[in-house]
Amino acid sequence: VFRATDDLQKEFGADRVIDTPLAELGIVGTAFGLAVNGMKPIAEIQFSGFMYAPFDQIYSHVARIRTRSRGRFTAPLVVRTPYGAGIRALDLHCESGESIFAQATGLKVVIPSHPYDAKGLLISAIRDPDPVIFYEPMRVYRAIKEKVPDKEYTVPIGKAEIEQEGSDLTVISYGAMLKFTKEALEKSQYSAEIIDVRTIVPLDTETIINSVIKTGRCVIVHEAPKTCGFAAEIIARINEKCFFNLEAPIARVTGLDTAIPFGKLENYYLPSEKRILKAVNKVMSQ
């Protein structure tokens, strides 16, 4: 749909780049079988909302084959899928289900925020010995332009990046929301340390904790719903590791606890500049 794999079949041949029917169970099931038999398949699911169909295969089998077989079998596959809202598409085309797959022990969950990281993290995901869910923010495909080296390089899975250093508060985000969060914070009077988590499983807890200890305040921004969203896990880890360093309660700016609405109503669902700045001001006033 987003032409991310244009011309790959011409370059590498139909034996390596396979067109499939829109049958997510078949796509993931085939990739799983190939992975167990020693290959390195990369499966693409057209939109992340369609990941719910093969959820049982991913959660019950792909993620657990290593432990179930006591290490005799592994499933080193990558499932790529566009995710997130902001393109005003139809139902199930704008989902943010990362926290659901974060609970599937045995999976890694990667969410790049800009092109450089996307290439480096994808290479790392392909080389990883275990299965990786690779979420690609739809709004980033053509919203961000930056130089990406032609040469091969990797970005480590499980390592967050401090996008901007600051002293007043820590702001944590990922995916498409990182760009919009940074733009909103440009209008803030406060010095924000901005962290791009890049991978939510495994989560780089150390970088987050060190930043919060330094600033004493924290705001987390993501577009998934608030209830059981991944911000809750980040907050739990901060409370466990550095609760007494906090100067104010941690704030969350998230999508709403509703189905993602159609058309222009998406603007009311997604975290906005106004909501982000309101959360920052509230945290800084306490």
C-alpha cells in the first residue's frame, strides 16, 4: 500500500519475494514454517489492525517455540506492519496495538521514529535470533526526510535514544508521536529531555530512569489508548526504580479509550500540541 517494497521482486526474484493473497493467517503461518526450518522470512501485514487475525499464531506459537521446544527450534522471523493513525483511513487501518504484543514473551517489539533508525533497526531485527514485530509509523513514511547511508549499519534493539537533552523534565515518546511531541515542545518554556524509546520490548529502562532521576518530572506521549497502553508500564518501572526522585506525578498524553474515529474526527483522538503542552505545564506546576 505504501510502496515500501517496490521493485524488490524484480531485483531478487519471485522465489525470494512472494506476492500473497490478503490472508494474514496464511502469511504469518508460512513465515513461521520457513523460520522453524532455518530461513529468515520477513512477513508484511498490510495494516497493523490486521495483526489481530494471526494473533493466536504469533502469541501462542511464534513467540513460544523456543521455550516450548527447550531451544531445539527458533522462529527468527520479522513481521513488518504499518501502524498508527493520522491518515484518516477506515476501521482497523489505524491501530496502535503494540502493548498487546508486548505481553507475548519471546517477541521483541520495535517502533522506529525516523528513517535512519528504521533501516538500522530492521537490519538488527533480521539478524535477531528471535521473532520481531516491526511497527512502521504510517505518518513517518513521507513526513520525515533525512539522509540514510547506502552502506550497511545497525541500530541496536533495546537501546533508547536521547533525542534532546534537557533539565526540567523528561518527555518519553516513540513512533510518529515523537516528531509531533518535539514540535510541540518547541513552544514550551521548559527545558525538556526527549527520549525516543525505539524498542518497547526490550525496554531500555536504564536510560529512562537516569533521565528521570536528573529531571524529577516526566511526561509520556503515545497514540495508543490510555488504559493498558505502554505508558502504564513505563510509569510502573519509574515508580519501582526512582519514586522518591519524582517532584510531581507522571503525566500521560495518549489516544482516547475509544475506537479510532473516521475522517477529521481523528484530530480529536490523537494527542495534540495543546494536550501535550497542557500536560507539561501541569507537571511543571506541581
